[in-house]
Amino acid sequence: MGRERTRAWKYVYFCITGLIFLSFFSCAAIKEVSLRKEAQKYLLRGQKLLVQRNYDGALDEYQKVLSLSPQKPLEDEAFFNIGLVYVHFGNPKRDYEKSLNLFLKILNDYPESHLAEQAKIWVGVLLENQETIKKTEKLKEALKEMEKTKQMLKEPGRAKQPEARSEEPGEGREHIIRSQKLLAQGNYEGALGENQKILSLSDPRSPKDEALLNLGLIYAHFGNPQRDLGKSLEFFKRLIKNYPKSFFSEQAKIWVGILEENEELNYLIRKLKQVDIDIEEMKRKKTQ
């Protein structure tokens, strides 16, 4: 009789323990869902504020995502969007260094994130931009001196001077997912093809705005052997023109700003090289 009571109490104890565990697990799951919804709400607000050019407001919303504890859901998306704010061409507090560090953080801390590939492209472009800016600062001074030398050589008698989103259903979304996988595998042609298929779909719900963004990203990707910044700019501008209200359009505007800035710097380098060629040619003629 005593043994039966002991077994009965053990069973009751086991049931109570199980109920406590299930209750705890259920509460944790509910809290996680609640935090995720809260994070999505902040991200959406941040996106709207960024579109409105309220950069400080957008940063505040993204920082709220990072302040959620302890799980901090959607942290990778918050860091990515903060990176976009700091690289935005219209932001008076634009800071490429901060932006670069944030995109690197995503690659290091969230390698499985769906934004990792985009972060990788941004890192490549920003590093290239950073290097070009450093070179150009020196080249600007050199260009001024070379222009002076060129002018003096033109004047006779002068001595030579020494130099000093909600997800869309159906086929379109499947193409987007396949495109992301192919891009992550380095299959740029395949990724291009998947996004081009979306543009040919007649379904008005198809994510053509996202496809245009992806096409611009693929052509800007530093690892793409067919990299073409001209085509990249075309797709980004097409996205801005055809889908002005899309959040992807805002990302495209940021890309247009950075690519056109790079284009300007590259033009300065080409001009410097031409001035150098002109000076050498004039010197050669004078010595003949």
C-alpha cells in the first residue's frame, strides 16, 4: 500500500514538473514571438523615416531593435539598415567608415543572414570607394600642379619650372529565392537569369522592384567577372523610375549616389592621366 502511494506521488510530481516545464517553454515562445513583432514594427518605422529623409529618426528606430533583450530578434536587419543610413547620399552625417564596419559586422556575426550577400557587395564597393578617395586627394593636388606646368609650356619664352518587404506569393518569390542561392554560390549568370524571368512575368504581384534591385547588385558585385557598373546604374535608375514608392527604390537611390560618386572620381583620374600625356608630348616637341 505504501509503495503504491509512493508511486502515485512520483507520478504527480512528474506531472507537475512537466506542466511547469511546458508553461515555461510556452511563455518563452510567446515572448519570442512578441519581441519579433516589436522588432518588425521598429524596422518598418525606420524604413518609412529613411524614405522621408529623417535619418536621425530612422537610426533611433533601428537602435530600438538592438535594445530589445535578451534575444534581440532581427538584429542583422537593424545593423544592415543602419549601414544604409550612414551611406545614404542625402545624409549630412554620412559616414562611409561606419557603414563599412556595420556591413563587415553582418558578414562576421551573421554569415547565414539573407542580407549577408548584399553586405558583401557593399563592403566591396565601399572599400573600392575608400581607396579611390585616398588616391584622388593626392591626385587633385598633382593635377593642379600639372595644369600649371602645362600652361607654362604653352607660353613662349617661359623657363621650365621644376615639378613639385511583405513577401509576394507565387512564382516570382520562387525566382527570388533561387536567385539568392545562386548568387551565394557565385553563379552570377544563373542569378541574373532568375531575376530577368521575374521581369517577364505578367502577374502584377510579382516582385519586379526587388528583381531590379538584385540585377543592379549582381552587376555591381566585385566578384562578378562580368561586372558592369554602367548596367548596375541603369537597373537602379529603372527601379527608381518605375517603382518610386518601393522601399527597394530607396536602396537604389543610395546605390546611384555611391556609384555616381565613384564615376566622378574615376573621371578625375582619367583627366589627370590625359594631362600627364599632354605635358610629355609638349616636352618632347620642345626638345626636337
